[in-house]
Amino acid sequence: MVWPIEEMPVSDKSIFAELSERLAGLAPAAENVREDLRSRMEQALRSGLADLDMVSREDFDAQLEALERAQSRIDELEQTVAALESRFEVLESSGSGSP
């Protein structure tokens, strides 16, 4: 027979007290399980990210810096080539009148 808690016999109320006491005793074990679960989830995420062929932030920043240096050097070389082409055209046009 099911009774509302207020109408339960005293002996049944002690079952709830005992049950709640046992559940409270499980709290430290639950904390261990929670920490273990967190650790396993972190490990699974790291493994999953490694499978995605991702790079660390440090590696990304290093590559970005190298790319910026390379782009800067390319810009300098393009200016140098343009200046040399201009000089070559001037020399070629001034020398075209001579045999």
C-alpha cells in the first residue's frame, strides 16, 4: 500500500532516514566518479582533436609569424624587381640608338 510520507508508519519513515544517510555516504564516491568521468571526457576530447589534425595555438602563431615575414620579404623583392625592370628599360631605350 502507498501512503503519503506524512501518513506513513513511523517504521517506514526510518527507512527514508536510513536511505538518505546511505545516499549521503555515497557523495564522496560520486565525487570520485565525477572526477574520473571528467578525466575520461578530457582524454576523449584530446584524442578526437588529435584525429582532426589540428595544431596547437603556439604552432599556429609561429606559422603565422613566419608567413608574415615571408609576405614582407616578397613585397620587398617585388619592389626591387620593379626598380630593376625600370632601370633595364631605361638602359635598353638609351642604348637602342647605338649599334
